[in-house]
Amino acid sequence: MKAKRLIIAKVIIFIFVLSGYLHADLNENVKEWIDQLSDAKQRAAAKNNLIEAQDKAIPELISNLENEHTKTSVKVDIIQILQAKKAKEAIPTIKEYVNNNKVRLRASSIEALGEMEDRESSDIFRKASKDRDEDVRVIALSSLIKIKDEGAIDIFIESLSDNNVKVRLKALEALKTFKDESAIPALIERLNDRNSNVILKTIDLLSDFQNREVVDALVKNLNTENVQIKIRTINALAEIKDKSALPALKSLANHEYIEVRRAAEDAVAVIEG
């Protein structure tokens, strides 16, 4: 019995010692991988190793993120690694970079907070939606979508008038998620957008609303010379199925383009049932 206990004790000691060596080796590896983030040739592999490393690597990553001497590019990588690891304990440190004067740090930190669905960062995202950099604004809107911030409808509506197409498209994506009728007037204005992709996405979004104001706006939009936009508008009216659109749709029976004629005929058939 004593011999058996002695063997068990030795095994426990061995495991304890081994775990200590493994922990020490992990710490050394983590430090080495972080150093390799500065090397273009080793960066990708090092980043992947850090993402796959045990969570024991997180404190060292946070420590390097807090270090004022760490290169900007490395800090961006660390933030992305912490994001991939869903390291919630890193959120306070990541928040320190949301107002940084370097775009890459602002963008990566805001994106990380959004990917980790940190609802307490809602005010950060709202402020960032007005950032001077368009990519940061897009990321901010994406983050508001991820945390399902229904209180940000006004932000999305305001962003429909942004001077950057990517921001306007992201705002439309957000409004598609929430489908708030208060956005209808602003959406109707986007039917006159200078970018056809914005118009097409707006039409798709308006088709979700059973609203007479929307129908009237779409009927008016049938006057566009852009065939793709005209057909998309016809399809939207078919989805809404408001009979007040029938006269305008029937008037397209003799349109010069067969695609328009067919779309109008199908829409009429759907609405008339």
C-alpha cells in the first residue's frame, strides 16, 4: 500500500513539474511569436500560432498591447488576435485605442469590440459612425448591427446621406435588419441617389413595407431610364401587391425592352392574383 502511494505521489509531482515546464515553454513561445509579428516573413505564421495558443497567452498579449513601445502594426495584429480569441478580458485595453489618431488602430479596436458583441461599447460605435475616415464609419455601423442596437436607427438614417457609397450601403444593410418605418422618408430620398447600387438596395428595402407612401414613390420611380432600376422597381411593386400600382405597370406593356414588358406583365399577374 505504501509503495502504491509513493508511486502515485511521484506521478503527481512529475505532472506538476511537467506542467510548469510546459507553461514556461508556452510563455517563451508566446514572447517569440509576438516578436515575430514585426517580421513580414514570419508574421502570418506567428499570428496564426498566437490565435491557436492557449488562453494563457492572453495576459502577455494584453501586456504588449498596453506597452507604449509596441509598434502600431503589431498592436493592430494583437487586437485582431484577441478578437479572434474572443478575449473579453482585453476589452478595457482595446477601448483605449478607439480614439487613437492612427486609423488602423481606431478601426481594428472598434471592429474587435463589435465582433465580441460588446453592448457596452454602443456609445463608442455611435461616435465612430461620424469618424473622419469612411472605413471606420462602415465598421462602426457594422458593430451597431452586430450588437442589435435598435436605438441607433437615427444613426443609420443619418448615414444614408453620407458622402461615401460604402457607408450608405452599410446604412441600408442596417435598416434592412431593423425594418423601422421611421426610415421610410429618408429611404425614398435615396431613390434619387447618384449611385445605382444604392438605389437598387433601397428599392429592395422599400419592398419590405406595405405602405402607400412607398408605393407612390416606387410608381414614380418607374420613370427612370435605367432599365435595371426600372425592373427592380417593378419587382418591388409586385412584392408589395398594392393594386394602386396597376395602371402604371400596365402602361409598360409596350415598353421598348422586352425584359421590362415581361417584368411588368408578371407583376400585374401577381397583384391581380
